[in-house]
Amino acid sequence: MDKGQIVLQESLENTFGCNVFNDAVMRTRLPKNIYKALKRTIDQGLPLDPSVADVVANAMKDWAIEKGATHFTHWFQPMTGITAEKHDSFISPTPEGRIIMEFSGKELIKGEPDASSFPSGGLRATFEARGYTAWDCTSPAFIKENTLCIPTAFCSYTGEALDKKTPLLRSMEALSKQAVRVLRLLGNTTVTKVTTTVGPEQEYFIIDKKHYEQRKDLILTGRTLFGAKPSKGQELEDHYFGSLKERIAKFMQEVDLELWKLGVLAKTKHNEVAPSQHELAPIFSTTNVATDHNQLTMEVLKKVAGRHGLVCLLHEKPFAGVNGSGKHNNWSMSTDDGQNLLDPGHTPHENAQFLLFLSAVIQAVDEYAELLRMSAANPGNDHRLGANEAPPAIISIFLGEQLTDILEQIENGGVKSSKVGGELKIGVSTLPTLPKDTTDRNRTSPFAFTGNKFEFRMVPSSASIAGPNTVLNTIVAETLSRIADRLEKASDIDSEVQKIVTEIIKNHKRIIFNGNNYSEEWVAEAEKRGLPNIKSMVEAIPALIAEKSVKLFEKHNVLNHAELHSRYEIHLETYSKQINIEALTMVDMAKRQILPAALKYSKAVADAVTAVKAVPSCDVSAQESLLKELTAGINAFYGSLNELEKTLANVPSDDAYTVAKYYRDVVFVAMNKLRADSDKLEVLVDSSIWPIPTYADILFSV
């Protein structure tokens, strides 16, 4: 390694985590006894000793001030799906009229933001403002824009969770408890904790800021509400994994640097399938930290884009006709004694522990498919799920040839072997022989096993991953709980494990599908198997308050009845509000931009018809034909505009579900009709008159 490489390596090593109050910083700055006490809380889930907080707070304050911080904030994740902050300075007055810099253990542990202005789904009335934030010491504090950010949970005055972090932490504890029970029964005497890990791949679009600022729909809703298909889209597949354009490369380089400073393990970056679409993927971390890091990733993507004259779009479907964006949630389970519970090893057919935990996941996904589908529901994902680049709205599991073969052997009376991958010979003497994986990948599956983890591909690109992982953790905790109950009563553990795995395979094999999830044949086959096909967010939400779901969440102390019903109301209200904003934006753009432009152009064409008619023997048929088509298009557009306005005037004042269903079945349908009529006009009107940037302008300009 030459001197330049050494300097670069040292620079990157010094940069990574430089703005994080991480384990290395704590070990250096905290007294040994305080450090050990805090680590016991973090690693073993033991209660935090209040006497520790003052010492940690002082060390954290000194470190932050050295880094240039002047303020601190309890950084939390309310039910809006984004993060929230209230900044307080470190300054405190002295009797002499000066200031000192202070930060107490009380301020570290507890904050008090206004709870009435965040979505609560009826848990809090407007006049009931008090809420609390509580320090989550399992996720390290960090510095962002001269502010010390302390990850926290957010709850109401009466103790209900008002955020996404609290249920996630509860679900992680629930899964750990049940997984440890099973492992102890299998003979593991060293394990004390099982942690779920996640690596969320983040897809996004990058467009030029000048075009963004000319589109009210992008500014107000995050997606284009109008836009005709361009002559070129993604048909040539020339963007996927293509070389990065210079402007994008510089943007990505700065994103990496900013994320590394925050301790985010940004690893992979590349062009995605659609023009102007890209992806960033991190290395795995514990689910709680991964969730915090993904929120930071989305924020950094947006802020850094602005510095480069760009805009980052995180909406699931900002452009019709090209691929939308998801967030592939790579999920697994790891023990504190170093095992990945979803690692099959070299001989998975002999790995009873792996097969038992695999079976637990299969049963959980099948039994709670509606709940898992709900966890991936938001208004944007309704445009994406089932399209060419995304899994359908049907939950199924891809296992691949090897594992499917093993499970079939078990079901048929006993497993004797595992299929092996072998070697892949490419046929060119200078190229190496490659070890072949035991199974192919299936990018059409919504829940695919990918070697030592499951990839939940339905998660929306703009959403927090807390919800999907809360559900995943809880449903697997439930099936592990049932398994542990049986094993505790068994006289022969090995025999009982075999019975459990065999029963699960027989009872839940319908959820396993290794074929093309995009095909119409699979939709028909899934219906025969009795698998739910929940196509919209509105249809998905009721699963949250189904009796089965309430029993599940309450049994494992993840969410109580009131918390579940509040989230049900919030999801429905969010959907209705989002569609209403989109519809009102369409009306505004239609009236003030598109209709005037179309009328202006039609007048120009009409004037041309008159002018040509004044010339003897001139053929005016082309001009008259265009004018006729324009007039028909304008009339159709105007009629659709009036129809959309009528639907908005007649929104029922009923329960939240009825209102959301009306927006889905009536308003949304009218919106699509208005869009279709606008897109027909777009290809007729002179481009110099058309009032908003086209798809071709936006997608191919960066």
C-alpha cells in the first residue's frame, strides 16, 4: 500500500462515526464503572441506573461542545413517519449575568415535547398536550448541524406509545425472549439475547431542482399527478447499473461522507432500472439502530441533493410508466454468542436449529399475511405493488430449490440430503470457475430467502422501516412462543422438533412459491391456495385491529388495544388527507396551468385555420383536424375536472374507514380520469406553451 492509500484509509477510518457518541467514545470518556453499567443496560436490557445518567450526560455534553455543538434535542419518530426535534441550548445563566454550559442526567433521560400536535388517533385530545420523550440508550447519540441528537422514544402523559420506536423496541424484546426460550430448550446454555438485524436498501429518484420547482405536484405531493409517457423510458435497460454521471457521482460521494460521519454503514450505490433512479444499501445493524440510520439516510439524501442543485424524491411512484421505488428490508436473527439463526450452514438438512427457526418464520408469514401486508401499506405503495418492478400485493415466500427440496423431504417422511450448488463454468479459459450458489435469486418475490436472511421487498421507499419490522418481530415471536410451549412439555426434544417442523411444512406450504410472482397465473394460483390479495392500503388497514392481531400484540406487550386502534385511525386519516391533497393540487394545476395553456394553443390553431382559409386553393384539412382533436380533448378534460370537483364536494362526513374508502373508490378514480385526459392534451399542445416540464425534461436532464 503506497503513502497516498495509507493516508486515504486513515482519513476514512477517522471520518467514520466521528459525529457519533459511540462505544469507542464512551469507553474513552466514561469512568469504567459507569461505562460497564451503561453497557449492561445496552447489551442485556437491564434497567438504567439513574446515577449513571448525570455522568453520561456531562461526558456527552463535553464531547458535543468540542465538536461545535451548541444545542441538544431529543430526536424522536412520531406517527408522521418522519423524525421530530425540539432544540435546547446548553447554556444556563449564572448570578453574575454570564452563562455556563450544562446538560443534566434528567435532561438526557427525559424530554417534554407537545404531544397534542402529533397524530394520536384519538389517544390524546387537542387540549391534552403533555407528552414525554425517553432516552433510548441502545441507539447512540450523534451530532447533526451543531446539535447533539439523542434518540428517544415518545409516549403520552398516560403512557401510550405515540411513536414508531417504542413498539419496535418492545417487539425486539418479545422476539428475544421467545427465541432464547427455544434455544435453551435446544441445549444452548450461553445465549442470553437474540437480536434482529436489518439492512434496508433505499431506492430514490434524483431530478434537477429547476424542474422540481416548476411542478406544484412534486412540491406538494412528492409525485407527478400529470405527465404523458415519453418516447423513451426504461425499455433499453441502459440505466440499470450503468456508469454514474459526474453530477450524480459527486452527489453520492458527499452522501457517503455525511452518512459515514453519522456512523451509517453506507456500502453500495448504483443506478436503478428507471432513468434518474438510484439505490443506496447499508451493511446490516441491529433493527433499532438500522431504523434510526434509515431515517437519517433519507434526510441526508434530501439535504445533500439540495447542495448540488438537485432534489431527491422518495415517493414510491413519482413517475408513471417507469419503475417505482421500494425499500428492501433484509431481516435476520442473531444471538449474543455469535450465531445467525437463519444461516443454513453447509448441510442445512442436518441443521435442526436452522430448520426450526426457518419453520417459525414460514408459519408466522402465512398466519399473519394480512398483518404483514398492512405493514407495507401507504398511499404511494398503492401505485407500486403489482407493477413490473415490485412484488404483487400477495404475500408469499421464496425459498429456492435447496430449501424447498429439504422441506419436501421432511414432509415425505425424512430428509437425507441437501442439493449443492456446484461450480459454474463460463466457457472462457481465462475466466475463473465460480462457485455456484445452491439456488437462484427471485426478485419478484415479496418475501425471499437470500442465503442467511429474508428480504421483505414490499416496504415503501418513503416509509419508516419500524412498522414492518415491528410486525415481523412480533409474528415470529408468537410462533416461537408456541414452539417453546411444545418443547417444554416434550419428553424427547429431538423427536418433538422433527414433529413441529413436519407439521408446519404440511400446514403452511401454501405460502411457499418459487416462480414468477408477476405472472397472472400466480394470481390465479394464489387464489386457489387461499392467499389474500390485498390491493390497496384502505383494504389492508383493518388487519391492524382484527381480533387475531389485537390478541397477538397484547400477548407480547408490543401494542395494546388503544394503541392499535389509534394507529388504525391514523393510517386511515393519513390516506384520506394524502389523496385529498393530491386531488386539490390536480384541480389547481388543471385550472391555472393546463387548461389555460390548452385554450391558448387551440386559439393559435383556430387563428391558423382562419388564416389558411383566407388563402385561395389552400388545403386546411390538417389544421381543422388538429383543432377538432384539441377541442374534443379540452372538452373531455374540462368535464373530468368538473367531475373531480364534484367528488371532492361530496366527501361523506362519516367514520374514517368510509371516508378513506370513498377517496379510494371515487376521488382516486376521478383523478385518474383527469390525468388521462391531460396526458392526451400534452402530446397535442406546442411544447413551448405546455406549462410544466415533461417526463422527458425531468428524467433525462441530470
